[in-house]
Amino acid sequence: MSETPPLLALTIIQILQVLLGVVRWIIIAQAILSILIAFNVINTHNNFVRSLHYGLDRVTEPLYRPFRRFIPAAGGIDWTPFVVLIIIYILDAIILPNIAMSLLSNRSV
């Protein structure tokens, strides 16, 4: 019975890592699409491009909003996606694995 909470916590950590991976790819797709639109490689006259850009902006904007107050656009480049990706990487590669290791090491055998 004492193994259930750590195993449940490890499962939640794994689910969080998968979700962080999905968010990472959404941010990368949104950043690439924004760059392509900014340099007029693709335009928003196409309904699919417009819908995709609108959808990705709606998903990523709540992630960017807290950081946009502190990070100004420098030279027309929005650095917020890069900052959010770095934070996601720190969460995924450092913080969540350390929490998992501490749960495993505190588990009574």
C-alpha cells in the first residue's frame, strides 16, 4: 500500500513530460510559421495558413503573456518563444527527473 503514492506521482511526472514535449513542438511550429509569415514566404490569404496561425497563436499566447511584460521585442524579433522553450527544457530535463529520483530514493522497500 505504501508504494501507491510514489508510483502515482511517477506516473503524473511521466504524463507531464509528455505534455511538455507536445507543448515544445507546438511552440516550435508556431515560431516557424510566424517567421515564414513575417518574411512573406507564406501568406495568410490562404485559409488553411490563416486558421493554423490563428489556432497556434491561441494556444501559445497564454504561455507567452507572463513573459512579454519583461521581455521586449528586440529588433522586431520576439524572444518569448525561446525563453518559454528554455523553461520547458529546464522543467523536462532537470526538475521533473530530480523529483522522480527523490521519490524513488525515499520509497520504502
